[in-house]
Amino acid sequence: MLSRIMLACFCSMGLVAIAQNSSDSNTIQSSTLPDTQRAQLIREVKAVTTAMGNASQRLDIDTAMKDWLDSPVSLVIGSDGQIADPQALRESLRTFYGSLASLRFTTIREEFRVLAPDLVLHAWCYKVEGTGKKGSRFVIDTETASLLFRKVNGAWKIVFFQESASPYKQVPAEAGK
């Protein structure tokens, strides 16, 4: 258990060290890139996260996870504190999605930080609403994910993912259903 906590701390310190290489600590952006290039990189990464969210809402886990780097360097930290790799997350989500009839994400806020031409951090805060196959409903009012993307062979891949969430709430079934 202690080694998992230490690993998470080292990963967090690594992200901080990358961010501190920027000359402008307020924006934590790569100062060497023109604004137009930063905007293009953000559009590219946003397209990947949008596609991932859309596939998740269709309960299509394989498409949702196609842009994760399948490598020993990739790391996932779930809202329950578990540390895993993308393959373990995929299998866990496959089971979870299999129990659902619907899933919806509503973005509350998101921010992007271009750390380098091949490294972008995406912070995404959203609401989650779901319905089980037997009609049970749940809501997570606030969930936040930090996704670190690296461009590998011309494609943006998620190499680090950490989420935190407010407790989920069971929602009473709608009247008449």
C-alpha cells in the first residue's frame, strides 16, 4: 500500500516538475510556442477527449479507450484511490458499462495546458448521470479528471489519468416509469 502511495506522489511531483519548466507560472503554458500552435494542439486533444466521452456515452468501452497508450509507463488512478494500468481500467469499465442502459456526461469546466509540443494536460470537471439496466439511476454531481496526453507517432495518447469524484447519489425512479 505504501509503495502505491509513493508511486502516486512521484507521478504528481513529475507533473509539477514538467509544469514548472514554463517561464510563466500563472498560465503554465509552453512559452516557446506561438499562440496559434498552442490553440491547434488544444483543438487536437479536445477532439480526442470529445470522441472518448461520446463513445463512453454510447457505452462503447473499446472505442472510448482506443486513445490510451498501452504501455507500462501509462498510469491510472481512480477516484477510489486504486492505481492501475489502462488495461485494468478497460476491464473494470467493461463490467460497469455492461450494467448500464445509459450514461451521460455534462461538462462543468475544462482547461488545457500545453506543456510542450508533444505534451498536453487536460483538466475536465463534469457531472455524471447514469441509468442501470434494471432502472436504477445515479448521479455524480462533480467528477474531475486530469488527463496527460503525449503525441506518439503522430497520435495523441493518454499516458496518465487521475480522477476524483463527489459521492454518487442514488436517484429515485421517475414517476410513471
